[in-house]
Amino acid sequence: MHRTRELAHASVNQAARAFRFLTRHVPDRREVSLDIPMAKVRRRLPQVLARVEVTRLIDAAPTRRASTLLMTACAGGLGA
């Protein structure tokens, strides 16, 4: 469905969950059992900044406090 209509994975999964609820919890439809697969969400890798980019980012901070916070975030692996 998401390939032909170009829907987001979340929209497809929401529709699948609605059909599952309908077939499992509506009293007149308990004999119907559908195995509806969920759409797999593609995970993107985080963008890694080069050392030069990180240095430029820290140098561009307006205050010493801001540059210290950026340095702490980068040192802690949070990225900038």
C-alpha cells in the first residue's frame, strides 16, 4: 500500500493496527484472523561532522559559555 500510494510508513502502520484491532476486539469478527505485516521503517545513520567542521562550529559560538557547551556536547559524543 505504501509503495503504490507513496504513504509514510507511520500511516501504513497505523492502518494495520486499526485492522488488527477491528479483527481482534470487535465481538462479531473474532473468527476472522488476519496477519497484516507492519511496514519496516528505514533508519538513517547520523551525520558525522569532520574535525574541521566541529572546530569551525565551536569557534563560531557567540560566547565562551556557548563554546564550552558545544565542546562538552562533542566530547560526550552527543554531536553538535
